[in-house]
Amino acid sequence: MSDMIDGLSTIANEVGEQTASRMAAPEVTVALQAQIARGVRRRRTSAAALAGSVLAVIVAAIVVVPQLLQDPPLTPAEGHREVVATNDSLVTYDDGSMQVATAAGSIVDIPPPAPNAPTFGVQNVTDACTVAEPTALPPGWVAEFPAATELVTFGRPLLVDAEGYHVLRQGQQVHVVDGDDTAFAFSVDVDPAIAPFVMFTMNSYIVMPDGTTAFYTSQLESQPAIDYTGDQASGTYTATVTTSPMAGASYCEKTPAGFEEAIALGVPRYMSVVLFINDGSGHLSPIAQHNSWVTIIKEDS
């Protein structure tokens, strides 16, 4: 057994010496050096590529990070309004719009007057006698904007005589005695928050059977009477605003013949009242228009 082991050891030593001599040969040494050099170059190339990638990421971060840290540019908000006047519960903005805090605590926005909206002023003779079409006026309220109904409610044409104010119904016959002091007025229930700011234009027309306007009255009301009633806690708090009586009348140039005979038989009298809110700083905005009519019958005294 020991002889066999010694033989195997001798063979292994000879193989090792042969392998070492071949590894030491010049051509083998050159080949190994070339392989080692190629490995080094590959590792250097990979390291360089990795370093280049890291550098690119760092440069990109340097460019992007400041942009992320900068505040984004601010654009003006659409519909932004500046307050130009405040008066109790009424606020006016620079675009002509208003805002009302009602007595109940709600907020009502009043848009700027439309281009064709009514204006606060006395009607001229041309408009009253030739342009206006009283018979085409829709009876009752015509709101300037939907939320106007939250600010105005009941409107009442009034007859004023020596005994005081009397509410008139649509189409009611009114007998006027020649020589009596009879006039017409108007009242409306409004939200108490706007009562101190309400103003009126009042236009009335006597229309002949052929549809032409025989005479008209145009009047402004800047200081109507205000009557507060009810209780705010119970939800009944309201304000009634009443105009002064309309006085005088202007005849139209083309008043048809037979005027006295026609009015004695009964002719319609139309009243058109426009409510405005005046903020006290020169800004007026129409709220709603109320149209009514009665039949006037003039009697001899």
C-alpha cells in the first residue's frame, strides 16, 4: 500500500513540474498578461461608464431642483372684484356689481346693470309719447336678475285721495271726480336690509282707445317712506316702502281729438315703476320693474 502511495505522489509531482514549466513559457506568459490587461480595461470602461451616468444624473438634478424650488407664476383670479363702497349691509364692487346681506342672514349678489337696463331718470316726451308701448307691458314683476325676488315681494299700485292711500287691483275701475285731489302712488315690500337704499322711477300713461298715449307722468322718488313691521326672530320682519303721490301730467303733442269724451267712458292708465338700489356713493343698480293698470273713468263734479 505504501508503495502505491509513493507512486501516486511521484506522478503528481511530475505533473505539477510540467504544468509550471508550461505556465512559465514565454508565449503562455504573454497570453496571460494580455487576458489580464483586457480584464482591467473592461473594468475601467465599466467604471467610467458608471461614473458618467452618475455625473449626468447629478447635472440633471442641478438643473431640475432649482426649477422645483421656484414658486410657480401666479395668474390673476378670474372674476376678481375690488370693493369700492360699503354701507351697512350693502357692498359695491368696481365692476358695478353689488352684494347684500339680507335681514335673514343670506347673501344676494346683484350683477352689474345690463347694457339695456333701466336708468334712473325722468322720461322724456319723445320716449313717453312715441316710443313707449304701455299696452305691451307685462303685468306684475319683471326681475332684472333671478335673485331679485329675494329682495322684493309684493307690489301695490295705490290711489291717494283726501282719505288716504287705497290699494288698487289690476284692471280696477277708478272713478275720478273732476276737481277732486286724486293722485296715484306705489308701495312694495322689500327686505329690510335694502329699505334705506331703495329709489324709484315712476312712469304712468293714459292710453286712448286707438292705442296712442294721450298724456303721461314721469317722476323720481329718492326718499320714499319706510315702514318696518314684524319680528326678525319669528321670520316676519319686513319693510314696506311707499312713494309720494305722482303729481302733474304732460300732454302728448298728438293727443287725439275727443279726449274728454273718451276718458269719461273709461280709458286705461298704466303705471310702470322701477326699483333701484342706491349705495349712497353714486352707484345705482336696477332690481325689478312692476307694471300695473287700472281703468280711469272721469266724472263731472
